[in-house]
Amino acid sequence: MTTIAAPMATQGISPSRVADAEASLARARAHTLAIIAPLTDEDVATQHDPLMSPILWDLGHIAAFEELWLHQNMSGPIRFAEMPGTYNPFEHPRATRGALPLPTLDGQRAELARVRTATLGILDDAVFDARSPLLRDAYVVNMVAQHEWQHQETMLQTLQLKQGTPYAARPAWSLPRGSGPATDGAMVLCEGGRVRIGTDDRTASYDNERPAHEMSLAPFSIDVTPVTNAAYRRFVDDGGYDERSHWSEAGWQWRCDTGIRAPKHWERNADGAWSVRRMDCVEALDPLRPVCHVCYHEAEAFARSVGKRLPTEAEWEAAATWNPERGAAQRFPWGNEPLSHALANVDQLSFGTAQVHAYARNVSPIGCYGMIGDVWEWTSSDFAGYPGFAAFPYPEYSEVFFGPDYKVLRGGSWATSADVARATFRNWDYAIRRQIFAGFRCARDA
């Protein structure tokens, strides 16, 4: 038996917390296996882009991370540096992983199953100690489940970039359609003042989401919806990629170096119309869907072209969750009701974005639509710790990435799990990255 400090009953741990965490593990694994089900050994062994790992590496890393935290660390503190070498991301950056000796697809499936069987045995016998921040409310189990969910989104990015035969996406969810016009460029006012940002939750939130803190915001306006394909197409067709005044110095250098003239996966047809590729589906550009697969530089240039800017992440979170009538933050834009498929486009069910306004209840107290799901949204903020930040349970998750090289994205995408897509979650990436399922909305000083 794996005994961890005092008995559950005397330490106040709710058995339902553990059951919920175990259910999240099971849901995550079912999604992982569904994603890889149609793939061949060649599909998963190929490094389809230097930005991405071979999917075999992702699968091995998922198993190694689970074994590290739920087998070894349940019995005592360990260091992330003890991750087995092949699957340690700091020893092997993405561009080098294609050269690693990796098992076959069947071998990785077997490893995932072996580790999970052992995990369930450990969890059946484990006693969770409320005095341990790692074990309290089964935090470590939730962390491992979230880690797998996040790697699924990374694998889906890889599959969108897949060489050879496109990935056969089979949506399990029929998306609703928008209930009205996109109202491109319409904005709502956030009056600013003292707002609460971040969270003190320790059941699932990561260290970079904590602690909750108050800050003052000047009044600002923010777009009602993410920028749509129609609005971004006008930017493209009007020569926005060639207008130097729209671009920052770094953005213009990137644009000149790459020669890029449109979002990733957009293709201009012989008749001049645009189409977009989504896995194995090529379809006419839907003007009412949010633009996707643009980098920070592209988002910033568009915002400048219409006399706006990107919101800071504090502005974004305030627009998403701050309820001015109550003078308090709520869990989600629509309130405290748990995220479900009726409320937002998440959980990899659609393999694409919905039209803006498609989810009528996915609206914040001040009137911003679609702030959870569909596309991650670039903000102007560099990734940094909040006041009072403390790395937990390992600095390699957040702290080593703090600095001006990484920009923060918020809100989650269609590929993000409902267990991850929360209003306080902070994603981050380089300003040049376009493989992520990312769009943006604009802001302006009031």
C-alpha cells in the first residue's frame, strides 16, 4: 500500500475530489487514443515540422510524465529533472526529437496502458494528505490529466501540419451557426477601476495563474467578438502585409524574412476567392468564423491597421470575467456554471471553429462573445509571474519561460479540453508562432 501521511477522513479530503480527478484521467486517455486511432506507424514516427515533435515522442512523454508524478512522486518529493532523458523536453528540444530512437506505435500504446494500470492501482490504495499542496484535493492527479489534455492539442497542431495524406478529422459534434451578423469591429466599454485577476484555486490551476490579486485598469474598449475571417480578409486584400506602418520593427522583419501574405492554411483560388484547409477538409473561407493560425505580429499589424491595439492579458481577463454590477470576478464569462459543450466550442469535438455569436450564452458581463473556446487570443503581455508568484510544483512548467520572448494567449480553442479552458488559464508562445489555433480581438484606450 502507498501510504501518504494521515488518513483521508482525518485530513478532510473529499473522496469526490479524487473521483473527479480520476475521471479526468480517463477522459483524457480516451481522447488521446481516439486521436491516434487512424494513424500509421509512419504518421507517428515522422517529424512533420521542425516546430513539432513526432507524435511518438508526445505519447512517450505523456506516459513518462504520469509515471514520474503519480508513481514516484506520490511517495515523496522528486525533481522534474528526473524525467527520463528521451522524454525530457529540456534535454531534447523539439527540432531534435525526430532523431531520437522511439518505440513503435504499438509499443507506445502498450507503455501508456502499462503506466495507467499501475497508476490506477496506486490511486486505489493512496491516502491523500490535505497538508500536502501536491496531494490536497488530488492536485497532482489533476495536473497529470491536464498535461495529457495539453499534449493532445499539441498533437492536433502537428496533424494540421501533417505531411503526406492529410489527417482524417471526423467531427463528433455539429456546430451551431451564428445567430446574427458578425458586427465586425463593434466594441464594448470596460470602465476599468479595481479588478481581480488570477485565482487562488489549488485543485487544478497552475502556478502562473496564482495568486489572485487586485489591480487598477484604466477604462478601455474591447471588441465584442474575435476578429473574423471577413475582417482579416479585407486586411489581406487591401495590402495590409505590405504596409510598413502597420508593423512593429520585429513584425516587419519577420514579414520580410518569411514572405508571408496570409494566415497559415489559407489558399487563394484561381478565381481570387480564399479557401482554408482544416485537416483533410478544404472549404470556402467562412466570413463569420474567427480568423485562426495567425501569429502575434499579424494580430498586432491588423490591430494597428484599424486604429486599435491588442489587449493586455489583464484587460482580457477583466473583459471576460469581471462583473461590474457585483464588483467581483466570476469563474467563466457566463457565470459560475461549469463549462459544457452547450456553452462553448471546446474538447476537440468539432475540429474547427464555430461562427462568432454561435454560442449565445458564451458572453461576458460587459458583452464580449466567445472568450472561451474556438481560438486562443493573443494579448500584448509578456509572460511573467504575478505579484507573489511561487513556482509549484516545478519551475520548468512556467518560471523558465518568463520574459519578453513569450507572449500570453488566453481563452482556449476548439482543441482545448473543457478541463483546461478556464478564464484564468495562461498559454504562451513565441510571437512568430502560427501553428497554434490562435486568433485575437482588439482593444483601444477609452
